Amino acid sequence: MLDLSHAVAIFAWANRLMLTLGEPVFPEPAASA
């Protein structure tokens, strides 16, 4: 469970970071989960 939580947190952080840079690389993590 902890690994899943960490993965979601990392995806959310990376997604927000990319959005800040103006280039979203990953789609919604919830879609693949």
C-alpha cells in the first residue's frame, strides 16, 4: 500500500511540475489505476 501511495504522490508531483513547465507529459494517474 505504501508503494502505491508513494507512486501516486510522485505522479501527482511530476504532473504538477510538468504543468508548471507548461508541458504535461503524463495523463491522469487515476485513469491507469
